[in-house]
Amino acid sequence: MGLSFILPKQVTFAYQLSGLSQDWQAAGSRRTAYFSGLPPGTYTFRMRAFNRDGVASANVAEVRFSIPAPWYRTRLAYAGYLLLALSLIAGGVRWRLAALRRLALRLEQTVAARTAEIYQQQEALRGQRDEIERKNAEMLESIRYAERIQRALLPRAGQLTTTLTDAFVVYLPRDIVSGDFYRKNAVKPCTLGQGYKAHAVLSSQTCDKIAV
């Protein structure tokens, strides 16, 4: 492409790789060009020759070539990457939702077990309360029965006035019934020394013993 019949060794060259750079690179008398690490794409390699006077040749030699992208950088590969990413995201969402459902189920079971336990405790407390109320009712009924017996044993006022002109019955239990011991005394005047008289609620034998 560069001809000089007089001094062929003084022919120089310049080249350009369109698609990588628009600048012309001087190659001197070297008839080869080296490129490394070219990215995938379409390129046009151009070369022109110069004689010893620096006059360029009228024709520019050029060649077109393409460097295909590796399979992992093709459109199909990128589409696969996108589908894979979407699948991973969808799988992560499904896994998270399943984990949340399992957690909700465990919480529901825990709440149900605790609710059942509380219900059983309430049932036990209600049973104890009913038992206590039943026993209290039985005790109250027994006390009422004892009250009726005590009141039946107390002398009637009419019975006392037949033998005692000034008699009364004092029945003031603390709760419902009083003790089981009752005493009936007659009020009898007696002399307690030096001529003083008093009324003592004592038996006639005791009063007679202290009389002077």
C-alpha cells in the first residue's frame, strides 16, 4: 500500500482504529499494529503510507471487523440475569412470608395454650369458690340450727315471773349464738357487814355465806 521504488525502506505508516479512537497513530516503518483488551463491538482499521518526503498515499487501506461479546455479556444472558434476580427476590419474599406465617401460628398456639390455662385456673377458682360457699352455707345452717336450739332452751319471761317478781333474760350473743353455759340467779338483798345492804346477783347459798 506504500510504494517507493527508489527508497522503499524509507516508507512510513500511520494507522487509525475507528471505534476505539479517531486519532491517527504513527507506526514508523513497522507494518504491524497491536491492540489488546478491545471491548466487543465493530471496528474499522485504516492505514496510510508516507514516502520519504512525508507525502501521504492517495489511497487509505481499511478493513472492518467485529469482536463478538462473550456469552455471559449477550442480551440473552442479561435477560437470564434479570429473570434470576426476579426469581431470587420472589423466593425471598415467599420465604419471608412463610416465616411470618409460622411465627403467627406459633404465637396463636401460645396464646391459645395460655388462654386454656387461664380458663382452667378460672374454672378451678370457681370450683373452690363454690365449695367454700357451700361449706359456708352448711356452717351457717348449722349455726342457725344451734341458735334455734339455744333460744328454745332459754326460759320464757312468763315462766320466770311466775316465781320471780323482778326477772329478765339477757341474751346478747356476739355473732349468732352464744356459749353453751347458762346460769339462772335470783336477786336477793343481803347484808354485807356494818349494816349495809346490797343486791347481789348470786345464788342464795353464796349470799348467805357472806351475810353478817
